[in-house]
Amino acid sequence: MMKAQARENSTKGRCSNGERGVSVLEMLIMLLMVSVITGYALTRISGAQQFMRMENASREFMSYVEKARVDSVRRHAGPPGPLPQPQMSSVTITGPRTYTVVMDFDGDGIMDPPRNMTIAPDQGVFFNTGGTPLPLSISFNWRGRTVDSTLPSLVATYVTPPNFSLQTTGAYDAVRSMAINVSTSGDASLSDGNTNIARPLPVSIDRTVNANTLIRNANMRITGY
């Protein structure tokens, strides 16, 4: 019986001696693999969140552009001229992350103080106007068209705003952009990274002024814009 017990203890000893744990090197390799996979997943998630913030900022900017256009049409706004006209509504990009909206926000027919909008730096989104210097202003007249607000109404010029976009900083992923396109007719649209979409042809202006140009009532407008 003692021999059988001795053989049993010898077998257990051999089994215990044959068991092998995880080495420090293997544990370090495993931790490294887990950290790489986790870091990659977090980077992709952060990149997706930044893209969503860019989309939200683009749509908010577009909403103000559309509201400014509708407001100018509603108030029959126009450039300064020989006859008094309501001030045109406009949206002006003043910096990489700032823009100003000028319009009648409460709908009482009187222009309200400019509203300064800021995209927080931690959003990782900014305006890219290319070679166009700031400020970049978009003004609408009573027809909803984009015009040069610095010229008087008799020589009013329709303008096509230059291409610009909102883009990400690329801190978490490849740089993504959302192109904002505004045509001469005032139509605005968003396109993901495409700034070469077709634009309507420029609107021509008939500057022929007849003898009745300065005759105006509530239902008349100065010819030419």
C-alpha cells in the first residue's frame, strides 16, 4: 500500500512539474496587442465624432445662409441707392472659426444687432476659404440673389461667392471637408469634399436706365438688380 501511495505522489509531482504558466514576455506582448487594438478603435471613433461635428457645423451655417436669404426677400432689401431701401441680410465669415449673421431675427421688420457665431476649438472644425481673404461676406437682395453690398443699387453687381468649406483638423483621422456652395441665384448646397460642382451661369444685368427710373411707389423697384 505504501508503494502504491508513493507511485501516486510521484505521478502528482510529475504533473505539477509539467504545468507551465505565462511568462512576463508573453504578458507584455498581450498587453501591447490589446493597447494597439484599443487605441485604433478609439481613434476611429474620435474621427467619426469629429466628422459628425463638422456636418452639424456645416448644416448650422447653411441654415443661417438660408434664413438670411429669406429675410432679405421678405423685407424687400437691397443695396444702398438714391431711394431708401431696407438693409440686406448677410452672413460673413470673419475668421477660421467665427462668422457673423446680420438679419431681422425676430421678424419685426427691423434689423437686429449682428449675431456672432463661434465654432469651439475643441470641435476640431474650421473654415477653409482657400486663397480668398477674410472677411468673406454673402449678402442677398430682395430677389434672393447674391450681390456686392458695397456698390449702389444703380450699378449693383451680382456675384458668385467663392468656393469654401468646413473641414476637420485631421487630429484623429484623415482630413475631411464639407464644401459649401452658394450660386449667383442664391441657392446654397452642401457637398462632401467636392468643390467642383457645376454652378449656374452668372446673371447678366441690364443697366439701361430710362427716364422713369426714379419714379417709385410701394410696388416698384429700381431696374437693374
